[in-house]
Amino acid sequence: MTRFYLFLASVLAVLLLLPLFLDKYELGIFVMIFFYAYLGQSWNVLTGYTGHISLGHALYIGIGAYTSTYLAQAFGLSPWIGMWVGALVAVVVAFCLGYLGFRFGLRGVYFVILTIAFAEITRLVVSHIAALGSFSGIFLDFKPSFSNFQFTGNIPYYYIALGFMIFSVIAVRLIETSKLGRFMVAIREDEDAAQALGVNAFKYNMIAIAISASMTSLAGTFYANYIFYIHPDSLFGMGLSIELILRPIIGGLGTIFGPVIGSFILTPLSEITRAYFAKGGLEGLHLIIYGILAILVVLFMPKGIIIYVKRVLNPILKLDEEN
Amino acid sequence: MSILSVNQLSKSFGGLMAVKELSFKLEKGDILGLIGPNGAGKTTVFNCLTGFIPPDQGEILFHEKSVKDMQPYKISQLGLVRTFQIVKPFLTISVLDNVMVGALIKEKSITKARQESMEIIEFLGLGRMANVEAQGLPLPLRKKLELARALATKPKILLLDEVMAGLNPTEVDEIIDLIRQVNARGISILLIEHVMRGVMALSQRVLVINYGKKIAEGIPEEVVKDKGVIEAYLGKEFLSAQG
């Protein structure tokens, strides 16, 4: 395990020094890698560890983005504070969704439909609120300063996104080894058996969805202040909901490094193919490649790429010792 | 004072009376066998006692306190803990982690929960399997795991639903011995079992139900000679053929 921590430390050191050697475009790709790794990790808490499939997680990104942006524009509140208000709103919405789903025993596809419904309803509602920019969304004024969460160049975003990703890895690691994480996994594996042992499944389901939703919404604030434009269709839409679950699925569900590995593979692939095919007038082809990759992974590596990564790294890092 | 007393418990599914006005008591420290032909309603009784199915009528008193209409997890935390006839291991985590879920209900510290769990695992003879994923276990060991998890919650009453089904005679004897030791630690046991060898060896008293109704109750040796019981298991013709 010591070797493993050394390995992690060296990866971290490389990531910390990397901006010295990258141009703006390359930095942008890394920002997206960290961003999607973080989102995948947040989603992983609810779906990977607790076993409830959410296909509407963009909902919480939208909530985070809109809350902090609205508060910044209307009241001049710094997004650094607004993001926590957004997290609170996300938790409230998640509790409503969770109450309906968990109290009334909606499981499997019915829970999935519930999550989609919540995201779609919110998308439509936001699309009709003039104060939130209606259908056309909100352009953020570019006033770069630390308190405005806006910066020139990609280097600050790079470090913030990296911080987000590291935070999520540590948070999920702490959850995984705690009583909370163990109960979440028990619920995922067999809710009745967990209840029979005395696990209050409803309570732990609600905690899981609250953690997942609040973490996801923080990324929404980041996204708004990175792109400077928020729009209901792209922030609450199914496209983003699906985009953010592909990485943990391909990397490995219910594992700490699955979403990270998934993002390091998929995000550059997506960015590069998007740019490459757009030049040739083949916009959208990258999505087909994406889809094929997802199908192949699900068919041939149902537990994710992480299993193979572990197998390759094991002789060097001695992962099996202790742990 | 009975640790568990059930009065006039009834449960029907549509037109089918699965349990009908069933009353019985479990004394502290006892082992009570609950037997009956297939479909007699034994598992439904367990489901009602542990809150998985709300009973239509009747009273369930655990330590003189009603546990009717309580959530399953709450009943389990009070100390009325069941196992499942169709075992439900947490498949993708290790045997130790499975048992730790039970231990963590009453023990806050992960380290202590791990120690307690290891002791229980050793006690049940699963020591070599502690770090194996539960999906790698064959049925007899899964049954033991089911028992281990329940024990880890520090129950006052164990409701064992056919823990011996599907085991060979040697394994049955081993489980009988283990249940005796569990009982000797002061845990009262309600046992659903088809394996008569197990029921006869363990139970101080036996309760026989058929079509959800009690048809006999008493010490095992007498109950198996009861005409009503033989009829329920083997039919009227068998009785008349015997004369």
C-alpha cells in the first residue's frame, strides 16, 4: 500500500506541475477531465455505492449553476458563497425526490423515471421563468476576480477543478470506509437483508442522495463560471445527465478510482474526436464512437476498466498487500 | 415472563388466510420449533413478526412491548432478528464486510466491529473465508453467513428460517451444535425447520401449524405422534392405512 500512496503522490505532483507545459486548449481538456471525474464521483455515491440509478443528475448541476449565478447577478453574492446556497437547494430538491422514491418503494426503472421526470420538469419550469433568462439562458458578465469565481486564462480553473476532483476522491474514500458507506453498500446489495439487520434503509438512502446532489450542484457553479453561459436545455437536459454517468460506468461503478480513470479515458477522447470530426464536417460522429465504446465496455468489461488497470499496476504497486 | 408473545395473529392475502388467529409464547432462553407442511404459513409468521408484512390483526409483544406496525429495521434493532429462508448475502463484498454490517448496528467503532465480526466468523468456522466475496461461497457456507450476520447484531431472539435446508447430515449436525451454543449464550430462538432431525434435537417445544392455524403444540416427542399432525403431513389415507 505504501507504494500505492507513493504512486498517487507522484501522479498528483505531475498534475500540479503540468500547467507549466500546456497551452490553453490542452489545459481546457484537463479541466474537463477533472470536472467529469468529479461529477462521476458525485453520481457514484448514489448509484455506484447505494444502487439507485439516477438518470437525471443534470438537475443538480443546473440547480447549482442557476442558484449561484442568479444570486451573483441579483444580489452581488460571491459564487463561492452562492455555491453552498445552491448545494442547499439541491439537497431540498433531492429530499423531495428521495422521499417519493424511497418512502413509496419506487425501485429500478420506476426510480429512474422519477429522476428523469424531476430533471425535465425543472428544465421546463426554468425555461419559463423570465428572471432566470427563460429559454435563452443567462450570459454571465465577465468580471475576473477571485471573489467572482472568474479568471482570465485556464490555469486557475485547472487548479480549482483539480481540487474538486481530489476533494471528491477523498470524500468518497472516507464514506466508503465508514459505517455510512458500509450501510450504503449493504442497501445496494440487498435492501431487505440490510433492513433485517437493523439498517434504516430510508435514512441512509436519503443521506446518500443528499450527499450526491449537493456535491453535484457545486460542480454546477464551477461550470457556469467556466463557460460564462447557462442554458436550461444544456444544464438540465438528458444529454448532460447521460454524459456524466458514462465515465463512472466505463471506469468502474462503486469504486473510488473508477470515475477518475473513466474520465481520463473518455474526456480526451470526446474532446479530440469532437474537434477532429467537426473539421471534416462530421459533427456528432464522436457521439457514435462514444456509444460504441460504451457498448463494448459494458459487454466485455462489466465491472469497468479499473479491473484491468489494477491488474496491470498490481505487480508494481502491490495493491493486494494489507488492504 | 415470556420474551415474545403472539396473540390472535392473522394475515390474509386476498382470499387466502395465510395465518389465522395464531397465538403462542416464547420463553426467555428457550428454543421453539415452528413446523408445518409446505405453504402452512410459517414464513408469513416470520414476516409479520419482523415487520416485513403488516399483520391484519393480532398482537405481537416483545418484552411486553408491542412491535406491531414497526419498521423492520426498528424491530431488528430491538433485538428480534431474522434470517431468510432464501439466503440474501451481500454478494459483492467479503464475508467479513457482510458480518460487519450487522456488527455496526450496535457498535460505533469500525475497529471493534471488525474484531467482533472476526470472532463470530471464527465461531461459525468461516475463518478461512473471511476475505472471500460472499458470491464465492457455496450454499452451506452462505447459510452460516446468514447466521453470522444475524448474530453480529447481538440479538435477543433469533428467528431462523430453514437454516438447515439443503445441507447434508454432517452439516446439519454441525449447525445443530452451533445453534445450541448460540442458545447457551442466552439467545432465545424461534426455529422454522423441515429437517426433523434438527427440530427434534433442538426444540424444547414445538408448534405445528397448517393452513395458518395451530394444530398442535407441545414437546417434540409427543407432537410427532399427534394424529392431527400426521394427517397434515401425510394425509388421512396414511392414517387409516396405519389403523
